[in-house]
Amino acid sequence: MARTAITPTTVPAAGVVLADVDVAAELTDGNSFTWASGRRLYVANGDSTELTVTVQTPGTVGAQALAIADATFTVAAGAAKLLPRLGPEFRRTDGAVWLDYSGADTAVTVAVLDL
């Protein structure tokens, strides 16, 4: 199956109600969004189990093409987290950032925010 793209939301000066802009995470096949320097990922874990969000890093470094480790972020059960800004090392050749999830299996929502 294909990843489900998340449409970014621009946060106005007055702010935004996150519950109005978040969408269900695609826990099986993952999500994607187009990378931009000011984008942040918001994750709400409504499950009773801890969630791990993995941001794939497609790049390599050096003459030996050593893989850059994926980044992982933990969101406690019943908690929400605004992840740090992701650098260009997370951008795939098509401009997308790929997200995978493990742990929680229900009630996870996400939003991509342009701050």
C-alpha cells in the first residue's frame, strides 16, 4: 500500500486548534509530507500504549555511503507531542518525508504545521 500524504496547515497569527487540523495516522503503511524548513509534526497518541514515530533518513554520508540513522520519537500513551523541526537530511529525492509508527495501534492523529 502507498503512504498517506498529510496536507500541511499554515498556523495563523491567532493560532490554531490542533483538533481541527489533525488527521488519523496511517499506522500500517505510514504517512508522508512534503519537506519544508519551517514544518513541524504534531502527534497525538490517544491509545493506551506508548507510540514510537520513526522518521526515515534516506541519505548516506562519505565515500563508503554510510547510512544516516533514522530518527525516533516517543509519545507516551494519552499524550501529544510537537516534534522538533526536521532538517533536509530527512527529505527524499521526491521532496517527501516518510513517517512510520509502532506501538500504539489505535487513536493516533497527526498534523503537519507550517510555523
